[in-house]
Amino acid sequence: MADVRLPSTLAPLFPGLPRRLDVQAATVSDVIDHLEREWPGIRDRLCEPGPTLRRHIHVYVNSERAKIDTQSPPPLCTTPPASLKIQRAAASPSADILDQA
């Protein structure tokens, strides 16, 4: 189980998307797959075509920078749940893909 926190910039693009949710997942990719099933199109905002995060998207698992295939260390399937935070890079352009409708 992962305690997932999402950037506020995604909420206006995906009605019903919470800023925080619990997801049963073993990898960052599994989390993104879950988000895509619930909110189609969100993968395009987070990932390049193929298994790569967009350059302006940072993912942290238990405060450690992660890649899309991050599993261990640190594992997402832990007790207590792993913390997974998805955020924009601090220096990302103001008109990046998260802001475009």
C-alpha cells in the first residue's frame, strides 16, 4: 500500500482526483497504472511515451527520489504504508504539460 500525494495542478484537469489517496502498488509504475485506470489521460501528464517520467515530474518514495520502475529500495509494499509524492520540479516552465488543458 502506498500513501500517494499528488500536485494541486492536476485536480482541475481530472474531476474527482483527490490530492491524497491510498493505492495498492509495488512500484511507481503500478501507482501510475492505477491513476490512469481511474483518471484516463493522467499518464500523459506524468510520463513520456514509454516507461519514463517527464523531466519536470519528480517522484519521491519515503523522501527518496524515485524512477518509474522503483521497487526496492525502498519498497512500496511496507508496513506502515510507503509515502509516494509526485510533484513538479521547482524549475519547471510555467506553461508545462501539467498546466495545459
